[in-house]
Amino acid sequence: MCSTGSFRATRTSATGWEHYPHGADIGVRGYGRCKEEAFVQAARSLIAVITDPAGVGTRERVEFRCEAPDEELLFAEEAPEAYKDVSAVVDAADAAGLARKVARLEPLVCIKG
């Protein structure tokens, strides 16, 4: 991990999340009493990069299984099942007058790492 720095904080509970400086973007960290709890907290930390988590709720429960060569990569690996169909989202935004479709783009290459 390329890091420009970090910090140490004292936890006031057994579960939670935090952001930390990261060379590429922003680091997200979740902690909990078990791996599953820590993963949920890390996801909340990721949501907090985009918006206030207090305003995010569950509309629909979607269950899926993630696999990766090691546990460190579980959070970084994409889970396509977690995404909504982008065509349906764009069509709904277009129909509601929130956006206007002008082009459909297709990726030529995907680079990870």
C-alpha cells in the first residue's frame, strides 16, 4: 500500500470506521469484533467518502458471495452482483427528466492494480 501517512486513534467502541491518508486517493478502514462486522464498517467508511451515511438506508436486500485469493483483497475485488443495472438507472433518470442520454460507452480495457 502506498501511503502518504497515517494516524492512530483510540477506539471508543468495538466497531467503527475511519478514513486515513493514502497515496492514490483516500484510505478506508473498518473494524469490528469479527471479520464480517469489520467488512460492514469498511463499507460504511466507503459510503462516507461519497455522502453522509446517516442519510443512507436499505431499500432492497441483495445477498451475494465474495471470493478473493486472500482476505486483504476481499474489499478491493469488485462484486458485480452489488451493482444495479446501469441501463435501468440511466433509463429511469432519463424518464424522470433528471438526465438526458446522449451516448452509450463501452470499455475497451479494464486495468486493476
